[in-house]
Amino acid sequence: MFMGEYVHTIDAKGRIIIPSKFREELGDEFVITLGLDGCLFAYPYSEWQIFVEKLKTLPGTKEARQLQRYFMAGAAACQADKQGRILIPSKLREHAALEKDIVFVGVLNKIEIWDKERWEKNNQYDDVDDIAEHMSQYGINF
């Protein structure tokens, strides 16, 4: 399970260091793809396979096909070098506006990769009490 928030920077060659707390759980090979809300998702290969199986079960609707293409076309297999760095493909960096300061956020079975400024704008948590109240319909009570 991934949890926590870590800030790193992109080097001059476009490489990013994966936080050491995440490296072991990500494994030798993992997948990065387009995420939601303007970030990227990074999955250990085993979790990626589970996610892909769920995508396969979607109905044959236009929306389902678009969602499948969104996640699959943007996906890239990654491996960290000996220093724990990865080179995220330019299309993915552009999607998430990754330029300098990067935030890695552990979210259960995946890691979200954010541009720091975008992370701060999207995660104000001003309405978290309202959101928490609505979670009772899913069996989550605080």
C-alpha cells in the first residue's frame, strides 16, 4: 500500500528520482500512465494487470472505449536506474505539466505524480467534511 507525500525535482535531463519509500513496492518494472485531475498514475506491474483486467470488463460503449484508450495509449513501462531515477516520456510529462518540482502521493495501490503547483491548487481540502459525509453511502463512516 502506498501512502505519504514526497517532493522531488526533475533534473536537467528530465529524470525524476522515485522516493525511496516507494521504490521497493513499485518493483523492478512498473507502469506510468495518464491519471485524472491532471496528474499521472504509477502502478506496480501486478496492480497494473489488475487494473487492465477491470478495463477489459467495461461494456462496449463509446465512453468505455474512450476510457480504455485514455489509460492504455498513455501507458509506458518504466524501470528505475541504480540511483532510483526514471525518465517519464515527454507526452506524459506534458499531460501533467511536470517541469520542476514534483509531488509523489501514495494513494493505496498506486502513486500519483503531480506538478507541485497543480497539486497545491487541486488539493485544498476545503470541502473534505462535506465529502466525508457523503462517503457513508459507501459504508465509510468517520
